[in-house]
Amino acid sequence: MQTFFFDTYALYELIIGSENYKLYQKGAGILFTRFQLMELHYAFMRTIGQAKADEIYDALVPFVIGISDHTIKKANALKYFYRKRKLSYIDCIGYVLARKNGFPFLTGDEQFRDLEGVEFVK
């Protein structure tokens, strides 16, 4: 089983059953931070309501990994290096964690499409 670091877009698409993310529904390990989970929770609050968003949040907490100060500094360096791309802080943290742990960064964000270690699915 291959493990992927899911950005918020990838998590959302997986949960709503997007055809392009069916491949990742079974047989793929899932990791992300509380920041991705926070963004996902908000997105689902807007679309399906707080109660259901809370259920999804609670079900996904076991897949959360922590963030070190070193990771934050590396994410800021990445954001600065690619400042013209206007990457989000949360996505930079996810990308750095994925690279640090040797996992592909699964995303549909065009800003990351050409970076090493990215599995781009739109």
C-alpha cells in the first residue's frame, strides 16, 4: 500500500467520490495535518452543514501527523522561494512534510504541478 500526503483539495475530492480520486479510495495510505483537516472541515460546513462536517473531521483525526518548528521554517522557505506562485502556507507545510517523509504530495493545485514528488490529479 502506498501512502500519500493529501492536500485539502485531494481530501475533498476523495470524500465526495470524485471519479479522478477513486484510485485512492482503497489501498492508499492517507496522511495530512490538522491544517488540511481544518480547511476541509470549513469546506464541508459550507456545503453540507456543521454536524456532518464534524463527523468527517472526527473520523479523519487518526490520520493527522504533527508539524515541527523545522517543518514550519522549511515551508516558509519554500513559500518565499516560489513567492510569485502565491502558494498557501498550509500547502507549503504539507509539501514539506510529504518530501520529508518520502510520500508523494497528492494535489489538484496547479501551483504544485511541476514540483518534484507531486502526484497531480485534477
